[in-house]
Amino acid sequence: MAQLSDLPLREELRGQSAYGAPQLKVANQLNTNENPYAPSQAIIDEIAEKVRELGEELNRYPDRDATGLRTELARYISQQTGVDVDANNVWAANGSNEVLQQLLQAFGGPGRSALGFTPSYSMHPILSAGTQTEFIAVPRPESEGFAIDMDAALAAIEQHQPDIIFVTTPNNPTGNVTSLEDIRRILDAAPGIVIVDEAYAEFSDEPSALTLISEYPTSLVVSRTMSKAFDFAGGRLGYFVADPAFIEAVMLVRLPYHLSTLSQAAATAALHHSQDTLATVEKLREERDRVVARLRELGFTTINSHSNFVFFGRFADSHTTWQEFLDRDVLIRDVGVPGWLRVTIGLPQENDAFLEAAQALASKEKKNS
């Protein structure tokens, strides 16, 4: 059997690892930032009915431009953010990863670069490598709670002149936000485009970068997803909002008929019942605050989270601590940041199990100190 190293792989992909989190079957799976609540019965019923209706049409290609879905997304975005947009401002694809890949295909590539502030979403450098776009990492200092160091950011932009800049807010894995004021400073300095990745925006009270699109029509793109707040990770639907010229740009590189008929129908059904979904978001925010408060009582350090997960530490050996949680039937995420771990907010009983494990580890640490 051939090994990967035996294949004539592109040089920049040699030695790289595929993206992924451990998929282990344990009682409390809190490692992938999914919404733990199933879609409402109303959503399930509408999806089932749509599948029956569309079954006879599956011999035909889907709506190539997903116009109906994009219209529903625009209606939701306008209501949720207060920024009036229409279908011409919205593009949809199979998860936000495909959205980001399409943007990199259109605006990155050989001889071009993308700049991001790390630690952040680990797919940004992976997608950059896949499109032969140089990725430039600017560290988020731990001493500043992993916030973007704006002096360092602006200096790096001036030095590298990147074609693409990623700003993730709320940031994954740390959960903190970047203010609109700082996003504006980055936009003013950017020589190319700025992609503001708002995958977790519904969990935050902070205003969306969508409010800046009319001021920066040639440089700002806001990426979002239905995987987190919408109980819809299995539906694989991501989207971006921008000036209509950006939609024209990604149409040059998108694959034909990239969103299936069933994907479009299922996502539209979920959007019809967005209030059901947003009710679970409020539950998760309350649970997040409860988890943070208890972790701090136990002596852990937490980053102020505006998302559905919590970044906490500090540990002498984060991977060993990750294993100790797993030994207690709680799967969380070691994202590779020394001294820190990330836990997804789950159902109340799952959060209780996590906090019981955290208390046991805190007691063990106190006994050994």
C-alpha cells in the first residue's frame, strides 16, 4: 500500500496534517462547538415535507445561484443585525469553509498572501495553503487575554501588504471579540480585502461588522454560518455578506451547482423557524455564563467568552489535562495552545459533568501543590 509520502504531492502540502477534532464516543462530547439542541419539530417537519415535494425533481440540477435561499438569508440577516441587505449582498455555500475557500480562490493564490491573528480558526492557514496563498500569522498575546495587539497588527499590515486579512470575532478558540473601532482601523490600513469571520455572532451582544459594509464596499466581507447558532451543523450551510461585486467575484471560481436542491431546501426551512433556534442560543448563553462563573470559583483562568465555548487554563501540560478530562468521560478540545483548553457549552447535564470533572482536577492539583 502506498504512503502519502510516496505521492507526487505539492511541496507546500508535504508534512501537513488534515483538519479535524477527535471523534470519540463518550458520554459528554464538548469539543466541536456544535449546538447541542436538535432542530425543532417544526423545522424537521418542514424539511421532511420539502424532501417529499422535491423528490420528483432530483433528476434536474438545483438552482445554480440559490436565489431563493439567498433571499431568505438576507431577510434573516436584516432582522437579526438591523442592516438592510438583499439577495444580491449574500452568497451561500457548503459551510463557511467553502465560502472562505472561494474567497481565497478569487482573491488569493500564488504570489498573494493572507494575514491572520493567532490563535484563531485553524482552517484559515489550511485553506490558504490549499489555494497556494502565503499565510502570515500575527500572534495574539496571551498577556492581553489573546486580544489583537493593534500596534503589532498595523505594523504587520504595513510590512507585508497582505491581499487578504482574516479577523475572527468572536474569536475561535478564545471567545473574545474585536471591537468595530479596531476592525475599522484594520480596514483603513488594509491594501486588499478584510474577511471578518462571524461564525459565532449570534452568541454575542456586540454589533456586527455588517454595519460597516456600506462604508467599505470594495474591501469588507463578513462570513457567517448556520452550523453553530442554528442547530444545523449537519446541514453544512455557510454564507457571506458583502457588496454585490464580491458575489460576482466568487461566481468566477465556484463549482457549478455547488449547493444541492436538498441543501437549499433544508436551510430555507431552518430559516423559516429562526426564532426556534434563537431560543436555544439564549439557553446556551446562560449556561456559558454559569460554566464561566464556576470555573473561576474553582481557580481556573477564563477568557471572557462571547461564544458557545470557553477557553480556560492555565495548565502545566494541557494535553495531559485534556486526557484527564477524557478519563472522566468528558471530551473537550486541545487546540494546541500551551496551557489552555477549550470546552463547548452543551446541555445542562453535560455542563454539570464537565464541571464535576473540573472540580476533581482542581482538588487534585491543590492536593499536589
